[in-house]
Amino acid sequence: MSEQTVIEAVRATLQSEMRRDDTVIVLGEDVGSRGGVFLATDGLIDEFGENRVIDMPLAESLICGVALGAAVNGMRPVAEIQFADFVWPAINQLVGEASKVRYGTNGVKTAPMTVRIPYGGGVRGGLYHSQSIEVLFSHTPGLSVVAPATPYDAKGLLATAIRTDDPVIVLEHKRTYRLVKGDVPDEDYTIPIGKAEIKRPGTDMTIVTYGLMLHYSLQAAEMAAANGIDVEVLDLRTLRPLDADAIAESASRTGKALIVQEDTPAVSISSEVAAIIGERCFFDLDGPITRLGPPELPPMPFSPIQEAAFMPSPEKILAAITKLSEI
Amino acid sequence: MLTTTNKPSDPTEQLSGTRLVELYQTMVLSRYLDERVWLLNRQGKAAIAASAQGHEATQVACIEATDPSKDHYLIYYRQFAAMMALGTTPEEMLRGFLAKEDDPMSGARQFPLHGAHPRVDLFNFSNVIATQLPQAAGVALADTLKGSDAVTIVFFGDGASSQGDTHEAMNFAGVHKLPVIFFCENNRYAISVPIEKQMGVESVASRAAGYGFPGVQVDGTDVVAVHEATKAAVERARAGDGPTLIEASVERLLPHTTDDDHTRYRSAEDIAQMANRDPIKILSELLKRRDLLTDDADAEIHAAAKKRVNVATDTVDAEPYPSVDTMFDHVVDSVGGNF
């Protein structure tokens, strides 16, 4: 057991998976000597060499297309997209191609590939280093999408992703990389895809969230506790498939649901979570299903004042908790 | 454009006269089956077909230069004759076109010629043009990591040469000297858009210079020439010397697909002239000039092919469609199928 940041957990997991399985390779922009712009692959080229840690040309469609081709020919590639904002050229190879390999070949071919994508804002990234891109992938049958928010979950879910015989998108919130620390066991473990986790038990209402907003929600829950409101915080961890049972169980038990996300709300993860709660918890609710997110603007302004105004914060979440608790 | 001489090369040591006759038989069988599929479309039984008529010599000769026991084939939708050359039976082909339960490529989930072959490593994941090129580079990369001497051959049309994925894949293959052959079947039309509107250079092959590997132009109606060009590329790739771009000039004798009408964009003269470049006619004449085929033997080959196609049609026409419940299979291994 040791205390690690999220980025340290990611790096250690890549290293241990590469030691464990010779077919695991890493490819992306600047993943070699540079160690990745966030240092997720720092040192890997020294241990595993440039055959298994591949500095790719600056071409995202190529990165994902090569990963897919290598995956159907016996490798377990872990592709890194440098920033989520740059993934759009690769959507064709991921949403269009990788997601349908097993289905389109009637099970003859599989694509055991992982794509790590740093996403999210609050880092002064402006319009092109801040985006939340989860919805396009989480809308796609054939893909699994995980969004670990703690070092423990980052290790367990990345290990699962690499060992899964189908494509898995791993969304890592870049603000959590060095902000969030936690204990990580030394021994090998995995976390199943599709399982949410209650990160803070409570009785008065349920917050459903993921990513950086998990940590803001936990802070808001502590502030609410001081006001006598006992908030449960459910971390989705996986965005496809959503853990509908865990969502419904918690919302039914507390009777109130607040969904918090950093992505713009229209047609998003919070829309789907709200639908699940509406369909499965209708008679158990004693308040409206409530959503908190940023305004419907292109994410997100570079100006520090506007960025702060755009991002949900513990204070904004507390205000939503308070309002919902009064209904 | 490549000058078309219609003077096909003679048999060689590597491709004997006897073997040429066998390849001719495959081409004829492919042609009859291809024609049958269009008929089945007009009968309302085959929803869609893209023809390989005019491309047969190129496809059959190219496959002949590879090793199906270990090589990888990333095809596109017009590789009808290539699939036949790799041993796909007429029944298997028809199951794809008629969307029958035992379609070996995709269980009738995909268009014909899409999915993965049950016996050789031939696959075609999608209809989206040129996506297979980066994938082919990845397949070839995996072979280099595994220490395999397998070669990856990826097919595409002249239209695909305009896609960014094509550039990205060739660039990467050049950087790593990957064992991959980029095989372009240039029939001068991307549906209706002529080659002059696709590119500002004379040939697709000339672009290879920009990636640091050879680009070769070959007459795609010349079986021996295509075989030789492919053989050289295969040997180069197996030796670890890197990729080759081959551009075979062919005719698309029919419209783009059964849903197209090429009289809307091709002149009557252009369409009429194509008949002179029919690869079956060209090879038949060569074989007869070299006393490798008699008129009687040729007639027998045609009769046998027609009979074979009739038998396959009757068989597959009577087969069932897949049941609805199978459409839920093979989304992902264990999770993710349902949101």
C-alpha cells in the first residue's frame, strides 16, 4: 500500500501490465522519451524499449487505426490521445470501426484495445484543452467507457481495460492527475466495468456524479453535513454501461437525486441517469430529479473568471443540495 | 495515366501456362457469379452489390503472389474475385449477398464482402473508405513485434487515395518500413467523380515517393504483370525492406453498385471502349494464342462455371435468414451491450 496521485497510479499500472503481458504496447504522441505530456508513460521507454513504447506521428486517426489493426493481430495496444480535444479525427476509427469489430464479424475478430484520453477542464485549458467528450463514446454500443476519479479506481479500471478483449475508452480527468491522492494497494487487482461505487453513504439525497465532480461533490456533501443534510455520493466510474441498478437503488433509498457533471447537460450522461431514475424510482421520489452542470456554451472560456463561472464548484453543488433538500 | 497496350505478358517460370488456365477458371467463375448477383438484385433478392467485373485479373493475380496460410488481407467492397481466389465458395459468396444465416463473413449483419473470413485472415470491417489503411499498418506493426514474416496487403480504390487515412497510413508505414503492400485498384471513378477531380498528379503510385518507398504502376488486365509486381512487393516486405504501393489500372465495367447508373456521368463512347479492356477476354485470347486453351476447352470452362453458379443459387436461395435472437450476439465479450 502506498499513497499515490492519479497520474502515478496510471503510470504504475501501465508498467505492471507491460511486465505482466508482452503483448501490451503503448502508442501515442510524445509517449517515448518525453514520457507523455502529463508523464503518464514516463520511463516506460527505458524499461520496454521503442518497440513497445511507440512515438507516433502527429495523427490521431492513425494512432487509433494502428491500435485497432495491432489489436486484431494479437497485441493489446494502449493508445494515448494527448488531449480529449484532439480525439475528433480518430472518432471514425473508434466509434465507426473499433466498436463494431466483434459485432460486424459475428464474433470472429475482437479488438482488445485501450484508449486513454485525458479530458475535462478547470486547468486554464480554454476551448481546446478542456473538453468533456464522453457522450459520443458512451452513446456507442460495442464500446465500454470508464472514468476513474481516484488513484485506486485508476489502477483497477485501467488494468481491467487492458485485459478486456474489447475496446475500452479510459477517460482520465486531467485536473485529478496531481490534485487527487489516495492509497493504492501494491498487489494486483481489477475493478469490473459497469460497477458504480458509493463513495460517501448518506440518507437524505443521492448525488450521482463522476470524474472531477466526484471530488467537488464530496466536498459539498461535507459542507451540507454541517448543515444537517446527509448526502450520499455515488461515483459512476463506468459511463458505458451505466450501473442502472446502483443508481436506482440509491435514488430509491434516499428519495432525492441530484446529478452533477462537468459536461454540458443537454443530451448527456445526466440525461440518461435522469431517465433511469425516472423509469425505475418514480414512486420512491419525493423531489424532482435535479441536474447541475455548466451553461450550454462551448467548453470553456480561457479567462480565469469566466472559466470559474463555467465550471461547477463545491459551492454551486452545495447550493443545489440546499435547494433540493428544502423541497 | 498508364498506357494500355492490351498486350498481356506471356507465362513465366513463376506463373506457368497451366496455372494461368486455373486462374482464368477462377476469373470466369467470379464473373458468372458476379453477373448472377446483379440478376438477384433485379429480382429483389440481393439488396445491394458492387461488381468486380473488370477487376478480376488484378485481384486473382495479386492473391496468387501471396501466402494465404499466413498473410493478411484487408479488402474493400469490390474484392469479389479476390475472395474467390482465396477459396471462398460460390455458396459462401451468395450467402453474403442474400443475407442468409450461414453467411461466413458476418452472419448477415453486414453488407456482402464485409466482416471476417472463416479460413484465411481476410477482413473488411466497414464501408467507410480508407479506414482499412491505418488498420493494415497496425496489423503489419504487430507482425514485426511478433517476429512474423507475414505480409499485410491492403486494397483500396482510387477514391480512397484522397482520404487522410491513406496519407497517415503510408507515412507511418514508411517511417517503420512495415511489411505492408498498399494495393490500389484504379478504375478512374469514385462512384461518379473522375480521377482528374481526385488528384492533381498523374498517378496514385507517384505519391509513394513522398513516403520513402517504391510506387509501381501496372496494367491491371495483365495477370502475369500484376503477379510479378505483387511478388516483388511481397518479397521486399518479407525481407524487411518495407512497403510498396502498387497501382493497377483497371476498368469498372458496371456502374458503382446496383443502385448506380453510370450513363449519368460516363459518355457512351467511354462505356463502349471499356469492353476492349475486359480482362477475361484479354486472358482468353492470350491463352489461345499460346496454345494453352482451345475454343472447346474455353466453352467447357464457361459452361462449368454457369452450372456451378446455378447449383449454388438454388442451394442458397432455399436457406433461411438468421433468426432475430442472434442479432443480440457478439456486441462485446461480457459487458456493455445494454446501456
